[in-house]
Amino acid sequence: MKEPEALKRWSFMALLALSLPGIAPVGGEDGGTASDGRLLTEARKMTRLEGLPAAKAHLLSQLPAMDDSGGSLERRVIRTTADPGLILPDSLAAMSFSRRQRTAIAIIPGTRAGNQNSRDRTRECLQGAAAQSRAMGFDTHFLLTEPRGTIEQNADLVARQMSGIFAGSDTVIILMLSKGAHDVIHYLQHGAMELPAAQRRKLVAVISLAGTVQGSVVAEWLVTSRRPLATMTRSWLTLSGQADAIEMLRSIGESPWQSETTGKMASLFPRLTWVSIAMVPDGPDGRIRERLWSPFLRSRIEKCAPLYSPTDGLVESAASVLPETVRVPEWIVAAYGSHAMPNGAYRDGSPIAPQTTRPGREKLEPETGGEVISAYLRALPQSLLQ
């Protein structure tokens, strides 16, 4: 292969791999920085000293222990996933139609994946989730954000759209995917603070699907590293008119949480429960089995990044949950698989989306988003709204 073509191919794979990144900023010898969560710091230190399999085992012991639902949500969603006709009697889906109509669900997508002229299967999947949520009677909104916009740009777009949603509902649930977590977290710490207290009380849940909750070391590495692959990727993006992707990466290369606001989240949003779906790699070596974008790029980052721990291919498992400084209740569902979450399986081995996915196929379809959100709306308890 000619050198220019090889560079183009590597850079394109890198861009694909960056479409939904998420981990935490580079730190010191102890495995993290002051803003990192305890589990993230431990996982990185254990990876460095004992390897990925040991760190994965530590994650699997600690994530359930951090779950404030005591495993209840995981057990409930496994039941509703296995039986598409099951509506748990105390679930959100079991509420009266009028109450569902007054419950707003705002869906915030992640970054635009891959070739800009091809199908955006990730957004299509989330749009399928929105359609299913509407069909179940919920006041559902698919928020428009810039596919490769910076955190500040998208948080402003989220703020404009959420204002009307809060005003027109009794309760609000935000669901976001991957880099959408950065957009939402920035919004919560800025635009949402300007809402009246009565409206802020309406936010009852934030659901994070493999979110970039504690920043992205993948983005940080590609934006700042002097390694050849990172340097070539930045050059190719600039020369091909995609410099906006570099700025987007720069904006998620660090944790979205600000020290002056993390401790205030519980008082600003007194009814908020955070729901984190964290994907743990399914391979015995502490890596994912799926190819997921670019295995070559992932292996280079694993070898070269100053900090690293088990990831779902794009997001460190320990970075998919809240740091301890954000003092709100957090329900955690830990599952096995890749960043293409619906292709994975729960810890008991049952598939996350058995009706619409099949082994070996990574590409997501719109109906898969509908299957996943249906299972969660039929499982999430009405106690969230109390």
C-alpha cells in the first residue's frame, strides 16, 4: 500500500474510533488526577501493576458494590428484557397514560460516527428509542446537537431545547449516549442552574449509556500526543477540512466536572438519581471481543497512553460512572461487551437486546434502540419520581 493511502486509512480508522470516546485525563504516577473517581484511579493503577485481567476482576467486584439500587435495577431490567410483554406493576410504563404524558424524556445523542456521507447508525438507533418511548405514551424529545460540536456549543443547544421541556412537564428524565454525557454534564453545571428551583426539582433521572462521565484519555492522547499516529491523524483531519473534529476532541479530553459545582448537584437537583450503564470488556484478557472501529488504534493507545484501564473499546469502564465528588444517588448496571452497548450481555449472560441483535454483527439498527428503551421503561421503578 502506498504511504499516502496508508496514512489516509489509519487516520480514517482513528476518526471512526473517536466517534464515541470516553475516559479520563492524563494524570500522575498514582494512576489518576485529583478529579478522578476512586475506582478509576484504582483500575488504572492495577492495570499498570498487575495487568488488564486483574483490573477487570476488580471492576466486577466494585461496580456492584457502588450501585445504590443494590442490584435491583439490574435484576428488573433482565426480567423485562427477557419478556417483551412484561410491564412491572410499579414501573414507569405502568403509570396512567396521563402521567406518562406529563413525564418528559429528553434523548441527547453522542458524536457523529464515521464517514459524514454514510448512515449514522448510532443516531438512528437513538431515534428508534425515541419513537418507541413516544409509542409508550411518554412525552419524548430527540434533542438536536451538532454531531461534532464542542461541549460548549452543544450544551448551549441542549439548554435552549430543555427550557421548554422543563416548563411543559411534571417530571423530566434525560438519557444520553457516550459524548452526549459531556454535553449534558456541562449543561447541568451551567444552563440548568439558571432554571427556577421549581423546574430543577422536576429532573428525576439522568440515564448514561456508556457515557464519557469522567473525560476521554483517547481524545486527550490524539489531541496532545507527539506519537506518529496521533500527529498524522491531526494533520489529516486538518488537511481534509475536519479541524472541527480536533476541537471536539479537545473539549472532551478532560473531565467535564468542575470542582465548584460537583458538591452542589444534590442541592441543585434534589430529586435526581443518576443511572449509569457501564460496559466491562467481555474478553478474558480484559479487552473487548468485538473489533469495534479500529483495533490497531486501540492497541496503540493501550501501549502509549500514560494512563489506561479496561475499556469497552472507547470508554474506560470505571470512567462510565460518577466520581465520588458528585454526591447524588447512583444506580449502576454493569454489563459485558463493547461500546456498541446493545450488542452486549448482562452479567448473568443474557443478551441486552435479544430480539434485534445477533452475535457477530456490530452495526446497530433503529429497532434495537426501541427494544432497549422499552425494557428500561418497563423496569425503572416509579419511586424515581418520588
